[in-house]
Amino acid sequence: KKIQVRALQGIGMAKGYMNQYQEALKIFEQTMTLAERKGSRKLCLTSHYWIGYAYHHLGDNERAIEHWEKSLTLALKADDTHNATIVCRRLGHAWSALGEHAKAADYCQRALSMATEADDKHSQCEAYHRLGIACEGLGERQKAIAHHEKALQIALELGSTSFEECVY
């Protein structure tokens, strides 16, 4: 079943990359059903993540947040800092999209703390960028600039030829 779930997730991801988010959502919901039957926290974690991804791209950030929160809980229970960092960044993005910039900043700060502790430069770059966006929404322009400059500095350290390579 693990291989089946991973294969379905791959199909769902491909559908998402083709902007076929409704179809991707149906596939990711299938992966969740299979992951729950298998009793695999890791597969549930990734299924919740991808369901959140689909909802976010369908414009339903509330439902995206619901699934990303579940994914975050599972990641933290498993001491999976890498995925917890990714999910916190996504939660920050979703809260910003809803205009809840203080919540967005909190999640981005959590992501930054975890990424710094893990010495994950790519995740630090993304967290600084998202934190900058949250600060912009809070009207904290100088903080926003400082966070974006830090993201750019890390991107350059990583040898990214474009900022998007680091941030997206």
C-alpha cells in the first residue's frame, strides 16, 4: 500500500503542476484513505500536506490550513523537522493570503527557528522571504526589508542564479 500511496501522490502532484487542482484533490483524498487504512503517520502527514496544497491552489485557504495543521501535528510528533518547517512556511503563506499577517509571521518565525536549528539554508531563505511578506502585511516595512535582504543573501550564498530558485 505504501507504494500505491506514493504512486498516487506522484500522479496528484503532476495534476497539480498542470493546474488540475480539483483532480489532484480527489487523488490526494484517495491517498489519505489508503494511508489511514495502513495506519502510517508518515503517509498521513504527506497526504494532509498535499490535500492542503490542492485546497490552497483552489483558493480555499481555510481548508488548506486545516490540513496543514494536521500535517504539522504529525510532523512534530515524529520529530520530522524538515517537513514541519515546510508546513509552517505553507501555513504562513495561507494566513497571509487570508490577511492574518500576525499568524503568518508566527508560523514563519517557527519555520525559521527550525530551519536555523537544522542548518537548512534553503528553508531559511524561504522562511525569511515569507516572514518579510508577513511583516509587509503588518506594516512593518523596515523589518520586511531586512527579512527579504537576508533571504537574498542566503540565496546568493547558495549560488542561486535567481531568487526564485531559493524561494519557490
